[in-house]
Amino acid sequence: MGKPQRHVFVCVQTRPPGHPRGSCSGTALLQGFQQAFEQRELWGRFGLTQSGCLGPCETGPNVLVYPEGVLYSGVTLEDIPEIIEGHLLGGVPVARLYPPPGVWGEEA
Ligand code: FES
């Protein structure tokens, strides 16, 4: 397998109900990406991996895309086509899904 052009990490961390940090619980989101990768034959060109907690749980579900190190927050199944079209294939990150100021090292 060659080096993926871009790599998507989907946080699937879960925590018990009522936990103060909450959790992304992004398993359905990961499955949505897997389906989209399958349908669009993206495997090989792009990587997709589930991850544990990425840090900013309060803004989840979170998705991280490398090599740019772009964090997307509050991602839903409906956002997957835009991330694939815009960022993975088009090289232009989806700014509307950026986390709020102050998260992920961005200045408030
Ligand atoms: S649980 Fe997903 S970022 Fe912490």
C-alpha cells in the first residue's frame, strides 16, 4: 500500500452517560465514511482510521484530517460528502466545520 494522500481519523471514543467530558461516540460516523470510501473507491488513495479521544470532546463528534492537521467538530453524516469532495479530493478544507475559536490551538 502506498502512502495515503490524506488520512481521516474519526473519534469513536465513548464514555458512560453523564460523564462530565462527554464523548464523540463516532461509530456511526466512521461507518458513514467507510460506506462513502467504498462507493467512491477511495481506499488506497486515502486512509480512514478510528481513533480514541482527540482532546476537545466538548465539540465532538470530531474528525481529524492529515497531513494538514485540520480538525472538524460537530460532524454529522450529512457532512461526509462535503469533507470528501472539498477536502480529500479538492484539497480545500471545509471551513464551516472548524471548531470554535480557542479549540485546537486556535486563538480565541
Ligand atoms: S471523545 Fe472525541 S475528542 Fe474526546
